[in-house]
Amino acid sequence: MELLYLNSKIMNRKTFIKSTGIGLSLAMFPVFSHAEVNSDKNSTSSKLDPKIVRNEDGEILNVIGDIQTHKLLGSDTNNQIVEWVDNVEPGVGIPPHIHTKEDEIFRVIKGQIEIMVDGKITVLNAGDVAFAPKNLSHSWKVVGTEKAQMITSAFPAGIEKMFNELSKLPPGPPDFEKVAKICADQGITFV
């Protein structure tokens, strides 16, 4: 009896929707929105080529002691993301700074990284991840006695141009004024 009651309620609802014309607009709405999503997806993916990057592949840059292997560039991702692997000796790091253009994700794959985001300091071990949104101060350095590896992603892309410029500075202690100017052109300030 209860099942019959539920069926009649469902039928009455279906009849109501059909008779008011709401049924047609509700039925078509998912089709239109799905078609729009597929259209956007197809237009984005048609601009991009797939890319496989092996562990040993990538452009290696010495960015003031941060040895970076660039794996994905903005030119590979329609400027959506850039990704590199940091291979860094103990004690090496990046002082507190603020990005105004890109967010960053840090994923430790070997060693230990002490990271500070918005004043909170945490030690990351292999497998740990940190997110540093733009406009928040952050820094990192390798702690312990072991060399560290960390996959860093920045989005949107563009910061790789700054790293290329920094890697061309002469060896030895960096000229902080030059470094600050190059970084400022990317919207990065030191605090």
C-alpha cells in the first residue's frame, strides 16, 4: 500500500512537471550545461599536447644555490602551471618573500624541509605537502644532514622566466639588489 502511495506521488509530480512546462526546461538544462563543459574542455585540451617527463629529463638551473630541474613550463601547459624539482643541500633555502602573481605547492620527496607559511613554521618530511597562496609570506630551507628533493609547482606559470634570469647571475655571493630587482619584476618581494 505504501509503495502504491509513493508511486502515485511520483506520478503526480511527473504529471505536474510535464503539464507546467518545467519538465522540458529541467530536462534540457543538464544537456546545455554538459555541452558547454565539454566545449570548454575540448577547446583547452586541443591547445595542449601531452607530455611525459622522465626523472632524468628537464632543464637544470642553479638558482642561487637552489638546483632546479624544470619539468613542465608555461609553454607546455598554456601558462597554467610550471613545475620543477629542487635538489638542495642542507642549510640552503629561500628567505621570507611574498608572491603577488602565483600560488605554490611544495611536495617533499626526500629529506626534510622547514617551511614557513604566513608565520607558521613546519618541518616537512618525504610525502608531506605545503600550499603557499599568493600574497602570504613564505620561506623554506633544508634541515638535517641529508640533501633534500622537493617538487614545486607554481600556478599560473611565468615564474620560470625569473628563475632563468637569476640562474645567469655570476657565481659567488649574490648581489641582493640585483636579485630583489629581478624578483620584483615577477611581483615577488622579500620581507
